[in-house]
Amino acid sequence: QVQLVESGGGLVQAGGSLRLSCAASGSIFSISAMGWYRQAPGKQRELVGIIISGGSTNYADSVKGRFTISRDNAKNTVYLQMNSLKPEDTAVYYCNAVVTTRLLREYTIWGQGTQVTVSS
């Protein structure tokens, strides 16, 4: 069994910064991709950013230049550094990982979500 545990959400003023962390644990053989999604009230869940095992990244246009995703492969952890936060960044942020277990089965795993609230 594999699980993702997120941390780092909270309340911040517009223009401020937050750093989210997400650690994967369990019977992990490899992780091909890790990423962050978010869901604001009344809206669909959307991709924020993703990083693959080789280090390539992709971001939503709305966060390019403000958010940076990084990964520590040794710790099976992904980070999301969020700078210049805006009220429209307010959402529940979910970690996501594509994991191959030690039984060589591939799963897409989701974290429980962490609230990010940006006040104006």
C-alpha cells in the first residue's frame, strides 16, 4: 500500500509565499511522475504543475513564473514553492503520484489535500 501525505498549506496575504510538501511512503519500487492539482470551490480540479522522474516540469499558464515544483527522489517527496500568491490561488491543493509498487503494479495515488487561502 502506498500513501501520500501533504503538508504546508495555510493562510497567507496576497503577494506572500507558501511551500507545500508531499511525501510518498509504502511499498514503492519507483515513481514516474509527481504533481500538484488544485480545486477551488465550485470549480473542477485543475493541474498546477507536474515533474517527471527525469526532472522535466510542466506548469499551468496561470502559475508560470510564480510557482516552482521540485522533487527529492531519495525521499520520494515533491515540493511546490508558491510565490507572489494571489487570491485566485485559493483552493485545496492535492498531491498526485504515478507509483509502481514492489509487486510491479502501477497506481495513480492522491493525497488528502491541503487548504491554501490567500487573502487580499
